[in-house]
Amino acid sequence: MEAEPKWLLTDEEKNNFIETLTPNLTVLRTKAQISQEELANLIGVSRQTYSSIERKVRKMSWSTYLSLVLFYDHNEKTHKMIRQLSIFPRELFIRFNDGTDYSNPELSGLLGNDAKTVVEYLDEQAKVAIRALVMVEYARCRTKNNGMSVE
């Protein structure tokens, strides 16, 4: 049985994802406040192996890449950075989910367990409208909480 194309990644695709993460390893690790020893233990490699990857002496494996992305994306201190630098392979996860972006924090955070069902029915215009509404309400609440009510 042949795998579906959405599950197949070329070596070039994997290399591109790895090359995007590699130059940011030291900054991400420092921001996460984790030592090379602790991180290496967490992702299942030796400290020496991790150190050589961070110093760009050795190329990381695909499984190491996935482990690091998982750790940094789910770490409160590095989540925003990994998303802003486009290190998180969002387009890859959208592909794995048949074109739907379930990682949208505005939607999944507000809708909880129902997010997947609701998102399936939203078109791009609806998603943009929801994002705009959330940002307007965020600005209103932030201004109100800073003692400068705009109401």
C-alpha cells in the first residue's frame, strides 16, 4: 500500500525545515532557559551530539528536528518566537490536516474541543473576520485594564 502524498516529505523539504531551525537553536535554548545537557536528554541524544548540532558541525536528523519543534512550540517562553520566525512548519501541519489549519490559536483557544468541527465550516473570510474581532476586543480590554477605559 502506497502512502498518501500528504504524508510523503522529500529530503529537500526536510532539509529546508531543518535549515530554518538550525541557526536559531542557541537563542531558542537560551530563551527556554534549558541547558544543552537537559535538552539533549529530553530529545534523546547525547550532549555532545546536541552541542555539535547547535554549533552547526553536525546536521540534525529529522526526528531530532521534530523533537525540537515540539519542545519549542509548546514552551511558553519560545512559542511566540518559533511562530514569528516561521520555524514552526505550519504549512506542513496544514497539509497533514487536508488543508485545514487547526493550529489557529484564536479559534482553538476560544472554541476548545469544538474547534475542529467549527473550523471545518469556516471559509477564509470568516477566519479573517474572527481574527479582526478578537484583536479589536483585545485592544479594548487592554486599554480598559490599563485604567484608560474607552467605553
